[in-house]
Amino acid sequence: MTTHCPYCALQCGTRLTDDGAGSTRVAPTDFPVNRGRLCQKGWTAPAVLTTADRLTRPLLRGADGRLAESDWPTALDTVADRLRELRERHGPDSVAVFGGGGLTNEKAYLLGKFARVALGTSQIDYNGRFCMSSAAAAGNAAFGVDRGLPFPVTDLADADAVLLAGANVAETMPPLTQHLERAALVAVDPRRTATARRSALHLQPAPGTDLALSLGLLHVAVAEGLVDQEYVRRRTNGFPAAARRAAAWRPERVEAVTGVPAGAQREAVHLLAAADRAYVLTGRGVEQHSKGTDTAAAYLNLALALGLPGTPGSGYGTLTGQGNGQGGREMGQKSDQLPGYRSLTDPAARAHVARVWGVPPESLPGPGRTAYELLDSLGRPGGPRALLVFGSNPAVSAPHAARVVDRLTALDLLVVADFVPSETARLADVVLPVAQWAEEEGTMTGLEGRVLRRRALRPPPPGVRGDLDVLHGLAIRLGQPAERFPADAREVFEELRDATRGARADYSGISYPRLDAGEALYWPCPADPPTAHDGPAPAATSAGTPRLFLERFHHPDGRARFAEVDHRGPAEPTSERYPLLATTGRVLAHYQSGAQTRRVAELAGAVPEPVVEVHPDTAARAGLVDRGLVRVSSARGGMTARVRLDATMRPDTVFAPFHFAGDARANLFTHPALDPRSGMPEFKVSAVRLDAVPDPAPDPGGAPDDSGVPDDSGVPANGGGADTGGGAEVGS
Ligand SMILES: Nc1nc2c(c(=O)[nH]1)N[C@H]1C(S)=C(S)[C@@H](COP(=O)(O)OP(=O)(O)OC[C@H]3O[C@@H](n4cnc5c(=O)[nH]c(N)nc54)[C@H](O)[C@@H]3O)O[C@H]1N2
Ligand SMILES: Nc1nc2c(c(=O)[nH]1)N[C@H]1C(S)=C(S)[C@@H](COP(=O)(O)OP(=O)(O)OC[C@H]3O[C@@H](n4cnc5c(=O)[nH]c(N)nc54)[C@H](O)[C@@H]3O)O[C@H]1N2
Ligand code: SF4
Ligand SMILES: [Mo]
């Protein structure tokens, strides 16, 4: 049976087989994005299906403060009763929803509909706000539509040059690197990552200075006559204003701010400009800043000046992160959007979706808070008193995590649907055990905008339900007609085709039979063919759009727009007390909050605890030794981790992964400053200090619980929260 990996947006094609004894085997398929390869996480993904502490019964927190096993009718009745009570007493916005970019299109769609129709709340957002929001804002502004890669991944294989800004694909999407073998790579990363080591040229700016750097690259393009004037005239607007801003950023000034030598800046632009086929790609390294939108826009300006977007064989894109990070941002779980990227403030869009949902347009709420604002408002006066979480673990992954845990525990009601007792689930009043990837049907939209089928190899364990089923059960208890919330993925998909018809992300021409027949369908894929067909021929349908922008961009005038942006510093400058810059991100073996990968023996064995990368001189000044313990702290709090000395690090910068729980959470020190346009937090730069921590156990294997060793792998499935009773604490 063929399907796709449960983790990242590359959505590697896999074949699953059942060995008959309850184990699932996975193997890569020849699917174009991965062509026979998988990363370590993909190879080991089936282990999560049978993890020892898999949730198989609903859990309810009792009067004694402990989570205890319950049954589905009781759990769903309890949730519905308490939601109804809160709504009656405090109004619909007292109830909030938090979704995820790992949810299938069908789940994301139904979750948004559930919030707006069954709960009537404006308070819904999702973890993609922490992921793709800055790139989406910049892409929408420039192109009029946001599809992470507006071309197939395999197009990269013919590139002569690729600039990768803040993307460590060698660890975050390893099979993608096979498409980058031909191109000369320019890597922009404060660290000498596995990706940077493969590059022809590595620019190593201080974290948070890419805006200056990208302005400098545009400056070089203009000053050295490398701008594609004909393209700029024919296909864009706004170049003079953008160029005026860049004029102030001479390479020597940029060098002083970023640390990237002026000569290397010039070399990078010449390398791209000389290439027949070139791409500029961004990742979270440049986007996860309080100025992430402007930074993505500045790299986009460079790509436009060089004439890349919408030119065959060249392009600009952002590497979407989560499995359904693309579809997840189109289906209406974002605080300001309806399915298909329709806007909640556009009367025509509201009318279209309301008609599909069978409700009056005026009954739809308006836009709500963005993810961090929503989490920060929980339990405060005027903020929501209940939260339903589907597909996220914000107790670990949200910025300023200690404050987020405070807010989660201040709620009257926290409901978490998950298949493992994540750190967030452990705080919940009600935990709902749900199905996993290999146990369910649905669709995902990969990083290139291609819609993919997720298929069930086997049914979920007894006692476990699908997310759609959970939403269905809650909706009918809240008085909704049963048929308005189908529990069947195909039925939901048929409805979302209708809801997205005519929208920017148009799925109306896509169907399960077409996908199952192996068609490669990229949105927009309208049902109505460009030309009229009649006669007995099979229903004419669009072939979808693998490559966007070849003729025109999606603004009414068909032109792309340069952005007028200027550099600014990080939200929190370094100080005498916090003299270093900390940045955060990923390592190959773990995924996100680690809720899944910390439960896989092979992955937890490979990387059992967080390792902070530090330059030897910086370490010496702080009295740190290789493999010793360190406390990385900011004005907000700190994490404990192990030190790895790395002479390729900038002496002013340290790096920490965010995959670990408890006291090993990098988000204990991150800053919740938000990008004013996208709501993206400042994950990638914090002012910190390093302090040596006496190592209680010379043998790393004997590290204490809070060192980041999977803290909850020993919790039995049937006692999920029994030992976290009343727990306002995570991982301790
Ligand atoms: N192994 C693994 N793979 C994953 C995931 C995972 O958790 N683990 N998650 C998936 C998801 S959701 C996402 S969003 C993607 C993310 O994929 P990436 O964007 O590749 O991942 P990150 O490690 O967050 O950040 C990339 C790089 O940005 C650099 N960086 C930090 N600060 C700056 C800066 O100021 N400027 C520049 N230029 N670079 C900076 C970091 O050093 C890091 O090497 O990965 C996906 N794939
Ligand atoms: N410091 C720092 N913090 C970061 C980042 C960073 O670079 N640095 N990156 C940010 C980014 S890009 C992202 S994407 C976020 C991600 O952070 P999270 O949102 O925490 O992501 P996951 O760990 O994937 O959490 C998904 C949870 O949902 C469960 N789950 C998975 N699939 C399903 C499903 O289909 N249904 C249900 N009900 N549950 C499911 C999993 O078991 C897991 O507990 O982290 C952000 N946080
Ligand atoms: S690269 Fe992403 S999709 Fe492919 S196997 Fe690894 S985690 Fe899965
Ligand atoms: Mo992400």
C-alpha cells in the first residue's frame, strides 16, 4: 500500500506492509520528491504506531486532579456540556481552537468549520503561524498568492545556482538534496551546517541580520549592473523604491552589521546572476523573526531583480515545513482565513463559504487572534476560557513556553486530541486518543503544492477514533445536523472542493479517484476546464498547475511587486548580562516538539538530549567544557543542555535544538516578540548568557530526567496522566 511519510512537507512517497504480526514495515517509493530515499525519521516512523504509551482511552481529569480513563460517550458529553456552559455564560469567543500543519486537508477544513459554525468562535489559529506565516505574507504581497514552491521540487535538479537562505535541508529534508547535486549552492546560515558544507559559498551572518544582508545583495545587483532590466520593466512594479532603500546598504556597511565579507556578498550575487537557471529559496532561519516578513520580502526583491520568479528553469520559493504545512494554511484554520485562502473580511468570500456550509453569512465570526496572542490571552480577562488542541504541542514549541504553560493551566477547560501523551496533553482536562497516519484516509498538500493521498494500511487500535470522528461527535452534541460534519474523509473532501471552487487555492478539480489513478495534481486545479467540453468524453477537468507565474503573477495587473523594506535590529539587543545571540532549530533525528520522535528508540538513542553548539573561545570564557552541562538563559528563563564545542560557530552565536521537554526546552529562553505583519515570533534570535552547570552524572546515560532524556516514555498507555496528577508542570 502506498502512502507518504507522516512528518515533513517533502512528503516522501512510502510503501507500507504489514508483517502479519502487528508490525508495519516502511520502504521508500520512486516518488519524484524522494526517488527511493527516506531520512532516518521516515524509516522509523512506524515505531510511533505501537509506542508503549500510545493513548487508547479517553482520559478525564477527576476531582482528585488526576487524569483517569473514561469512555468516548462520557468524554464527548463532558466536553460538549462544558463548552455549551462557557458559551452561554461568556459568549462564543470564550472557547478557542488551536490546530496544526500536520493535520490532513480534511481535518484542517473541518476544524475551521467546527470553530466558525459549531462553536461560532473567532478564536482559532494554528501552529503554522510559527512556521510559514512570514513567508506567506511576503509571497502574497509580491505574487498575489502563496504557494511555497510555485514549481515542482524536481525542477531544482537542472539549476545552475541555488541560494538557500536559512534552510538546512541536509538535516531537515535530506532526500531533497539529491535535486541540488548539480547546482552551485550559496548557503546563508550563521552556522556551518551540513548544508553549508556542501555549498560553493557560505555566507555566515549574525542571527537576525539577514535583512541588512539581503538589502546588500540587492545593492550589489544594482551597482554592478546585474539587474534584469527587461524583466523588471515587463513583469514587476515598485523596483525604484526598493532599489532606493538598498542604495544605502553598501557591502562594507552590510559587512559591519552582518559579519559577511563584502567580497563574499559580491561573489554571491555574481554567482546567481551568471547562472542561466537560478533559484532563491528561504527557510525558517530568515523567516522566524519579528521582522521575518520584511526579510523574506528582501530576498524576494533580490530574486525579482535577477528576473527569476515565473521564468522557466528559475524561481523563488520557501521550503514549507510541516507534512501538510501547505494545505494546512489554505483550509481555514488560520485566524483570518476561510478555505481556499478566502478572506474572512471579504463579503463575497464569506457568502460563498456560508452557502457551502448552509449557514447565513452574517453568522460567521470575524478574524481572531494570531497563535501566540491567542495562547497568551487564555484565561485572562476577555480571553478564552476553554481551548481545544488538535495536532500541536505548544507547551514545548511555543515561544516563552513557561508563560504559555501558565496560560494553559489557567483555563477552565483544556482538551487535547493526540495519539501520545504529549507535554500539552499532560496538562489537559480531557485527552482524546486519535488515529495516526497509517490508520487513516485523507489528503496532504506537499511543499510544491501537489495534493497527495494518505492511505490507511490498518484500522486504529480499539478505543481510538479519527479526528474527523471526534469533531463529528462534538458537533452533533452541540446541536449541529450530523451531515454538516461528516466523519468520512472522502465526504469532507467533496465538500472542500466546493468551498475552494474559484478561490486562489482551488481544489475543485481534484478528486480521490483522480489522485488514486496516480495523476500529479497541483493546485490551482479548477473543475471547470478552460474550454467548454461536451459529448460523451469523460468529465473534462483541469490538469492542475505545476508551475505558477509563467505568464502572469496573481495581482490584478499580472505583475509582481517589489517591497520597500529596510533593516532593523532584533527585538532584544544583547547586553552585558546577556551578551550572546542564541538561535534555535532542528537536528536530523528529531521532529518538532519531539512528541513523536522522542518515542522512537533509534532516534532517542541517536540524540537523547539537546546539544548546544558553542565556539571554543566562547565556551572557555564561560568556563564550559565539551560534553559538559550548560544553562542557556535569557531574561525570560533558561534551558539546560549539553555543550558541543564547534570551531566553525561564530563566537557571538550559540545554537540550540527545540525538540526536548521539561528543563531542556529551548523555548524557555525564546522571545515572544511578534512580526507585526505575520504574527511570527522571534524564534531565531534571543539575547542569552551561558553558565556552566555541575554535571551530576559523569556518564551521560545517567543524566537526570530534566536533561531532555525522553521524560515520558515510561508512562503506560492505560495510565497516561496518572503520575502527572494536578500537574501544572511539564516534564518534571
Ligand atoms: N529533522 C527535522 N526535519 C524537519 C523538521 C524537524 O523538526 N526536524 N521540521 C519540519 C518543519 S515544520 C520545518 S518548518 C522545516 C524547517 O527547516 P529549516 O528551515 O531548514 O530548519 P531550522 O533548523 O529551523 O532552520 C534552518 C537554519 O536556519 C539557521 N538560522 C538561524 N538563525 C538564522 C538567521 O538569522 N539567518 C539565517 N540565514 N539563518 C539562520 C539555523 O542555523 C538553521 O541551520 O523542517 C521540516 N523538517
Ligand atoms: N524555538 C523554536 N520553536 C519552534 C520552532 C523553532 O525553529 N524554534 N519552529 C516552529 C515551527 S516551524 C513549528 S512547525 C512548530 C511545531 O511545533 P508543534 O506544533 O508542537 O509540532 P509537533 O511536535 O509536530 O506537534 C504535533 C502534536 O500533534 C500530534 N499529532 C500529529 N498528527 C496529529 C493528527 O493528525 N491529529 C492530532 N490530533 N494530533 C496529531 C503529535 O503527536 C504532537 O503531539 O514549532 C515551532 N517552534
Ligand atoms: S525528509 Fe521528511 S517526508 Fe522524507 S522521510 Fe524525512 S521526515 Fe519523512
Ligand atoms: Mo514548521
